[in-house]
Amino acid sequence: MNNKVATTPSIKPFPPAPSGAASALQARASTARPLGPLARGLIQLDDAVGTLEDWFLVAAHAAIAGLVFVGVLVRYFWNDPLTWDQEVIVALFTWLMFIGAAAAIRHRMHIRVDLVGGLFKRPSFRFVTWINVALGAAAVVALLWSATVNFTEVLGALTPMLEMSQGVLDGALPVGLALLLLHMARILVEHGAAAVFAGELESLQ
């Protein structure tokens, strides 16, 4: 008689942390409690957004490479240079940079330079990680507010060649910062404060 094991849908696993954050995540996992419906919903939303981010980054890279190739081709073989390609490339690269910064938080690819982290490794100083997250989130929120104000102010300005709204370029910053906050919230809920800014660690001690 064949025994069939029932399987249930599971949440997509988060990218593994580098070795510098492994001990913190293991300690968190040993005392982790079941996630509630709101936390599971946040994780599923972050997974969906992360997938769209990855596809956008691939498409933007491909589009930039294609435009550069076509621009060189028509300039030197047909002697008829494009007049709009640089503007599109700048717009794509701007979005690529800020969406990529958010994706780097999610995939833990940022480099963290640590000056005093070694002084607060004892459990009694665990609150310092929450201060770190609070300060980081406050900085991102302040930047998001400033970027949103700037975005609303440049909506009426037009680019010189394609005459598209300058907001197409400047909108990349608030969108990227909002995505960064989403990824930070997901890491905080799933792995705890110590893992939010856990990346490749460079210690200056």
C-alpha cells in the first residue's frame, strides 16, 4: 500500500543570510513563535513584490544594453544617431539603481561597516539592535518624505528630448525607498531586529 504524504503550501523562503548574521538568525529561530496572519500576509506580499523587482531589474539591464548597442550601430554604420536614447537610458538606469538598492536589502547584498558592534554582543545589549533598526527606518522615512515632496514639485517639468514628465525619473527614489521599508518590515517580522541590516560585514575594530 502506498502512503501519500500530504503537503501544504509554504511561504517562499527568504534568501540565506551571510555568515556574519547566521548566529543571530539561528538564535532567533530557536525561540521563534508561529507567525500570525498579518505577518504571513506581509511575507507573501514581500515575496510577490520581490519577484516583480527581480524581473524588472533583468528587463532594465537588457533594455539598457540593447539601447546602447542599437545607438552605436545606427551612429557608426548608418550615420544617423538616435536623439532620444540617452534620455531613456538615464531613466532606466535611475530606476535600476533605486529598485536595485531595495532588492539588495532583500537579498542581503549591502555591505555593513561595523564600528562598535563587537561591544554589544552580550544578550543584555540586545536592545541596541532595535535602536539600530529604529534609526535606520527613521532615516529612510525622512528620505521618503523629502523624495515625495520633490516628486510632486517636478511633475510639471519636461525632459528636453522626449518631453516626458521629470517625475518619471524622480519617482524612482520614493518608490525604491518604499520598497526598502517593505523589505525591512518583512525581515523584522520573520527574523528579528538583528537581521534587518545583516549583510556582508566589514568590522573596523
